[in-house]
Amino acid sequence: MLKHVKSSVFLALIMLLVLAFPTATWAHSKLETSTPAADAKLTENVKEVSLSFNENIDENLSTIKIKNEQGEAVEVSEVNVTENNMVGTLAAPLPTGSYTVEWKIVGGDGHPVDGTYNFEVDAPEAETVPETPAETPADNEETPADTGNAQEETAPADDNTADNTDQKTDQNQQEEKSSTNEESPGSGTIVWIIIIVVVAFVASYFGIKASRKKK
């Protein structure tokens, strides 16, 4: 009987201790909300991850990491802790893919607590500005009017060339005729001189011969 009483008193004391110090017994810091939320599927750019806990956390001992589906760490440029909130700012918006958030904190009770959760991103495609072509093929093609003007411009040049050629031909012909005319009188004069010399030689020959016969 006495043993049963002692056991009941001991159990009652344990229950009183548990009820008197519930926080010290099992209430550690825990994650209450997150942005992006666990298992979320986002179709917008994600530039930061924000976590909220049920109590203030130590800013010097609390960390946050983000990894892609290949297990590679995503660069977190800055981590800010304010009371029970921790915000990790990303160096660049997350591309499409699956990501894991790994957090580790130290709460008011001094106990370290950590956890993980996943989310997915289907990032919108960046808009591309169409490039304006520097020059279109139509700009290089000559219009019929332009072609006609070009032909009209080249035609006088051809006519002038033909006229110049004709003038040169006429000049050459005239020079040839004049040279022929100049040579003709000279040639005739020489022939007559030769004939006169021959006649004079023959006459003198026969005259000398006749004079010898008379003697």
C-alpha cells in the first residue's frame, strides 16, 4: 500500500514539472511560414527567400542556403535577420528548375534547429527585341526610273565618243591626202630633170660626133 502511494506521488511530481516548464521540455523554435512556400510552383521571378519562425532567432548563428536540382549552391548575396524573420537575397533571379532551401537557426532557448523544404520555379522567358535590319534588299535594287536616267546620262557620252572618233578618222584621211599631194609634184619634177639631163647628154654626144666627122 505504501509503495503505491509513493509511486502516485512521484508521478504527480513529474506531471507538475512538465506542466510548469512546458517550453523548456519540448517547445523549440520552428518554422511557421516561408516565401516561396514549401512545395510551391512559381511562374514568376524569385529574387529572395523569406522565413518566419515562432520566436526570435540569433542573427549571428542563423544561416540559409539554396541548392538547385543538381545539388549546386545558388549564390546568396545577403542574409538579414530581424527578430523572428530571416531573408536571403539572391545574387540573380532563379531560372526554371527545382530548388531546396536549407535553413539553420538558434532560437531563444539556445538550441540549434534546422530544416529543409522544396519548391519549383517556371521562370517567364525574357522578351527579345527584334533587330531592325540595317538595309533591305529593296534599297539596293534600282527602280526603272533610275535605270532610265542612268541610260540617258550615259548616252551623250557614247555620242561624243563616236563624234570624236569620226573627227580623228577625217583628220587622218586629210593628212594622208595632203602628204600624197605634196609628194606627187616632187616626183614629177625629178622625172623631168632626169629626162632633160638624158636628152642633153644624148644631144651633146651626137654633136661631138658630128663635129669630128667634119674635121
